[in-house]
Amino acid sequence: METCDLGGRQQGPIWHRKPVPAARRGVIVNIIHSVKGCHSKTIRFLNVAFDSSGDSLLAGDHQGNIYVFDLNGNRFNLVQRTMQACTALAFNLRRKTEFLVALADYSVKCFDTETKELVSWMRGHDSSVSSISVHGSGRYAITTSTDTAQLWDLDTFQRRRKLNVRQSVGIQKVFFLPLSNTILSCFKDNSVFAWEFDTLHCKYQLPTPVEGSVLLYKVFAVTRDGRIFVAGGKSNHLHLWCLESKQLIRIIQMPAKVRAVRHLEFLPDSFDGGSNQVLGVLSQDNIMRFIHIETYKLLFDIGSHEEGISTAATSPNGRYIASVMENGSLNLYSIQALTQEGNKPPPPMFKVVEDWSKCTSEANKLTMRVTSEKSEWPRKSKGSKIQNKLLKLQVNTSLENKENKLPGGLNKKRLRVLLKGFGEYPAKYRMFVWRSLLQLPENHLAFSSLIDKGTHSAFVNIQNEYPIKSRKLLRVLQRTLSALAHWSAIFAETPYIPLLAFPFVKLFQNNQLICFEVVATVVVNFCQHWFEYFPNPPVNVLSMMENVLAHHDKELLQHLIKYNVTSQVYAWPLLETLLSEVLTREEWLKVFDNIFSNHPSYFLMIVVAYIICSRAPLLHCHQTGDFEYFFHHRNNLDINAVIKEAYRLMEATPLDIHPQRTLDDFIPLTKGQYPVFNKYPNFIVDYQTREWERIRQDEIEYLRERQLAHELEAKAQERKAEDEAWYRKQELLREAEEQRRKMLLEEEEKLAEQRQRVAAVKRELKVKELQFLDASRRRFLKYQQDQRQMELKHLDDEIARKASMREQETAATVQDVEVQRMELESQRQLFEQHLIKDQEAVTKEMKEEVDAHRRRVDLEYHLVQRLMEIDREEKQKAHRVAEENLAKAEQKRIDTDWRLQALHKLRRDDQDREKHYEEIAKLLHDNRVKEAELLKAMREAEEKKVGKKFYRKKLNWKKSRRLLLLQISTGSSF
């Protein structure tokens, strides 16, 4: 284990590096964040994330501290204090110094690791964010919580879309598929949907798993190429889905000790084309097991029951595993130290054939069990034993073993034997074998410095010359060619370098470093002496090939010479395109398996062998165009025969004309820095570069002058057009002015006629209006007259009704008085008869009589008052009507007559009422006389029997009677 510079810094937390026991295999460093004081305590880490390069690690603890660890520089730095626990991290944004952190307050913040400042603050979640997924371009991110998922634009930090679901369903995870524009959403009901990122239309939904294999999905992982989707949950089963066919292709059963899966992570590999094969499975026992999803072998595991793992992350470059432990510390593992697969040769290309009866029952089952990695290779047959003995006899010396030893634990001799036996390397391990054969140094820093120089001026407009449909492929080709041009100036002037590099660019488009180093190795070793006659084709190399062809097939060469077909026609097209124009992909890969496994001269022999194997169709060609077409298009040719012929040529060609005598042996690229490539005429390249620069400058000046001339000409034409347009406009304006004048005169005449017609119409309307007003006035006067007559009639009826009521009231009063008189008379008679016997009864009756009389008097008084009020209201109403009608002279007379008539009637009414009151007063006078006589008799009797008490009551009765008479007299005078 290497040492790590993680010492304490001033007053901040202290970092400890503890020694790692030997049992903890693969651990580079164990990081514990502890704070010393009165009570020392450990601050727990919660989340980790790698950047896109895999050389920097971001870690957050439960106090909100965010640290960045530089794994190359062996340094760390505190970049932010958020003061609250983080729930998710993302460090692979487009701007390399920025990162996203999800906090406990449901918000997501973006910080800069260099400036340590807050870049943006994104809100919108109502629960904690469990995961952050960043698009491959680094411009977009998806944050996921249990109730919603939100899509953010990381350029503007604005929310673009929001996915809401029912609370009963819930979201498990929403993330981008690698290297694609597809979004995968996984819900708690086991439904998985794929969405198109640009339109957010649903592309497909994964079907329900087969019966008997249903498990509740909790965790997910996808390979780098986005083809395989793995899901796990509360079970020891893992479901492997093929996203291309949308089918469940395999169910992997973990060991019995695994009861639930907590986390899934694929291990990246630079040479598997993104089809990751090793899957890390973190189970409930806090141990992370790494299995091979094709062989179902358990490769290795990390963590233990004593030191369990909480979560883990792998670096994109496939070098490190960072794990947060259950005790809150942070472990960094080396994948190279953990796995032994990278140090072993590829497995043999044969398998053990088991008993067919045993395999039949398992053929249709998806479930595959994970077994231990300690499985022996199949037993070899006797023939294979003999072959092994022969091989051992051939490689006795240690010197040869040292020469044939390749990086990655491979042996060149054995690879050649394997290649001769099968004709090609396994497609699964071809990239690994090529890397070992070419001994690529993987100079990351040197390659980064070439890439940082940007696009070379010679390849800025490469899309015009090579219109490639895939923009990604075009971009990788442009970067690779620019890096070659920055490495050596000759490649900026070589017209065929894009043709030479394109096959490797298409093959290694996902790893630009390997692509560049493969092309550079091919140029240095397999294109020797190509640039000595630049800018002409390599005449020396073509001459060597022509000598070989003359030695092995003189008839074919004579036929080519006969029709003036030189080596620049039949050999150079194959060389400059590396045979990619005349071979299919599979044939080309098979050919280069053999080229990379042999001396660089074998490449020239392959080209000569291709020509010799094509002698039959070539001998039938008699025109130069036919020959050119033949060597630029695919032909019906057995590539295995070409490879065998090339091996024959390597062995049968004399040494004096053999290209191996001229070409150097294979020399790999140097580590650290790339070698200087100057095997070309510098003066020609420099002169050509200067000429190209001069031509570019002249072209720029010419274009500028032409643009200026075009602008001046355009301005002159514009001025001329403006002048012509102005004159035309003036002419049109004059014509329009004349037309407007004529139109104005016509309009004025029409207006005069219209005014006359309008005046006549106005006069007619005025006369009609006067007639209408006169008719309305007469109609209104008639209506008023009728209204007044109706009011007079109503008043007459009211007066008659009131007079009738008064007569009825008077008659009722007279009758009452008469009845009273009769009652008094009867009382007097009864009094005289029963004066002594019923004195008390008479007294009681007198009281009742007095009360009844008082009530009648009050009633009469109220009636008189009511009549007075009615008369007063009638007077007020008449007065108001008189005032309203004073303004109208014609109505004044009618109102006055009506008033006079009403007054006369009222006066007659008053006279009649006075007469009635006089009669009432006379009757009352007679009653008083009789009452006096009655009282006198009563007094005499009272004085005798009652005395003074009865006398007082009598006086009160007199007072009430006098008050009644006074009221009656007052009413009669009114």
C-alpha cells in the first residue's frame, strides 16, 4: 500500500491513515475523518462520486463537509461546508470543476471546486433526493426522490420537465442510459419505461418477467454501451434484461447467504467496447461480490462482516473502487490488485462438453447460479499433450521467452500458434490482444496535451471532404487527425491520412487514447519509409512490392506493365487505405490479427498476396479504368487464401528482395512521451506548409477583396435600384396625385348633391318631428284631462263614501244615545222600584255605564281627530297639486274649478256635520236634564245610605262628563 498525504491542516479536522492488514486485499488507503477535542469523535462519510476522468474523488459527510481527493497528486481539499447532510453527489458535469450535491433540506446545489462558490441553487422536491443522473454531455441532470423526478438544464439551471406519479406507486430511480439520449424510469410497481430525451415520448416498456421469477426491484445498473440492464431487490436473484430486444435474457442466482441486494455497479473496462462483463453486487451482509455475468463465476469480493460496506462507486477508467464503510470511514480499492483477470491470458477457445442428458433439463431455464472462480481448465487430450511437448521443445531458451513476452501476461509465440490454429483471435479478446501485441504505453498526459491544442487548421472542414453520417464518429476522427497533426507536421499535409486512420477510429471510437496510439504505432512501424518521397507515393516501398510480385508471378506483372498499370495503381490504393476499401469488417479484422502478430513486412506481403490471388480477374482486364475500379472496390476473394499466400511469400521470398531486409523490426511507442517522428523531407513539408499558409493567406486576402468588391457592387446596385425606385415612386406619386385630384372633384360634386338631399331629408324630418310633437302634446293633454276627471270621480266617490260613513256614524250615535236614554229610563224605573233592595247592584251598573260612556267618548274623540287628519291631508294634497299645476296655464283653470267644487262640497259637508252636532248637543242636553233629575234622586238616596264616599265618586263622574261635553262642543265648533 502506498502512502497518502492526508495530514491534518491547521484548526480543521484531522485525517488519519491507518495501516491496512494483509487480509484486506486491494485496499490502497483507508480514510477516517475524526475531530479531536474533549471527546474525540468520527465524522461519518455518506456518499462518494468520481469525476469523468476517474482521477478525482468527491466525498460528503453527515455534517455537510464536501472533500475532493486528487488520486494522482495524492492530495485532498475541503471545497464546501453545506452545514447539512448530503443525500447524493454527482461529479461528471460538463464543466469539470463543478459538482452537484443533494442536501437534507430537499434542495440541490451546484458548487465550484476551484472557487468554492455556490454556482446555483435548485429547488422543487418535497422529499429527499436519492440519486442524481447526469447526461453523457454533462449538460443535463435528473434528480430523483420518492414522489417525483425532475429534469434540469445545467447551463441555465432551470427545470425543464417534472415527472409526477401517484403516491401509491412511487419512484425507485430515473436515470440516463450511457452513450444515448434515452431516459429509463423505474417505479416501485416493477414497471420500467424508456423515454426519448428530446421529445420525452415513451419509446417502450419492459414486459412483466416470466412467471415464478417476480421480485420487487430496488436497485439497478446498466452497462456502458446501454445494452444490458440489471435489476435486483429483496432476493438473491438478479434479472438481466436486453434493452435492444426488450426481453429478460437471464436470471442470476447469487449464493444462499445473499438474501437481498442493496447496490449494483458494473466495472468499466477500456477494452470491452462498453459491454461490461463484471458486476458488483452489494448484499444485506455488507459484502460486495463481483461476478462475471457470462461465466457466472464469483471473481472476488470486498468488505466483511466486521468491516461492512454501506455504498460504493467505481471510477470510469476502471482503476478504483471507492466504498463508504459502515463505521463511517472511506476505503479506496485498486481493481488491478483485486482481479487477476487483467494479468491472465485469454481463456482457451475450447469448452467441456457435458453429458447431453444432464444438459437437456437445464436448456430452457433462464436461472444461472454463481459459482466460485476456482474452476480448473478442461482436461487436455493426448494430442494436446503432444502438442504442448513440441511447443516446450521449441521455446527452451529464456532469451526467446523474454523476447516473446508481452504485457498482460501474454506470449507472442503462443498467440501465433493460436492464430494459425483458428485463423483469427477471439472477438471478445481481440482488443486486449492487440493492445498487448502493439505494447501501447497509454500516455494519458501526453495525449491530453495533444487534445488540448484543439482542432488542427488542416482538419477544421473535414466534414466537407468526408461527409460521415455519424457526428460522433466524425468528431472522433477530427480529434484523432488533429492529434496526429500536432504530433508531427507531416500528417497535416498527408492527403491519405484520414483514409488510413478511419478504420481504427471506427473500431476504437469509444476510447480515443487507444485509437490514437494504435494509429501512431501503425504509422511508425507498418508505414516505414512511406514519407521519404513526400508528397509523392513511397516509390521505394512500391518498388520492393513490385520486385516480390515479379519474383512470384512474372506473368501477372507483365500483364500489368503491358497496360501501363504501375504499382501506384495496383498497390498504392491498397496501402493507403490499409485494405479497408476492398475488405469487409470481419475480413479486415482477421487480416490485421495476422499483421500485428508478424514482422511489419508482412503487411506488404499481404498486399502482394491479394494481387496474386486476384490474378484471374486481373488477367481479364484490359483497360486502366477497370484496374482502378478493381483496387478500389470489394471483390469476391477468399481472405484465408490471401493470408496463407502471404505466409508463403514471407517464407519463399529471397532475402535480397525480401522487405524484411529493408524494414526495421517492430518498435513500440515510448512511455511518458511519444517519440519524435521526422522521417520525411522537412524542407518539402516546411515549404509545402509555407506554401499552404501563403495560399491560405492569399485566399483569405482574395476572399476579403472579393467580399469587398461584392459589397461595393452590391451597394452600387442597391443605390441604382434605390434611384430607379425613387424615380418610379415619384412618377407614381404624380399620377396618384392627379388621380386623387380628379377623385376629389368628383367627390366634392357628389358631396354637394348629398348635402342637398340631406337638407331636404332634414326638412322633412323636422316637419314630421313637429307634427309628432304636436300630436304627442295633444295626446298628453287629453291624457292629463282624463286623469284629472278620473281623480275628480275618485274624489266624488270618496266624499260620498265618507258622507255615507258620517251619516251611518251619526245614525249609530243617535241610536246609541236613544238606547242610552231608554236604558237610563229603564234604570230610573228599576232604581225607583228596587232602590232600597238593589243599592249595591245599581252602584256597580253605574260604574260600568260610566266606563262604557268614557270609552264611547274616547272613540268619538278619536274619530273626530281622524277626520281632522284626513281633512288636513286632503288640504295638503290639494295644495301640492295646485302648486304643481301653476306652471301650466291651461291646467290652472281646471285645477281651480276642481278646487272650488271640492271646497263647496266640503263646506256643505261641514254644515251638515254642524247640524248633526247640534242635534247631538240637543239630545245630550235632554239627557243631562234627565240625568240631573236622576242624580238628584240618587243624591238624596245616597246621602241617606252611602254618605260621603259615594259623593266623591259622583264628583269624579261629573268631571269626566264635563270633559266629554267640552270635547263635543269643541268638535262641533270645528
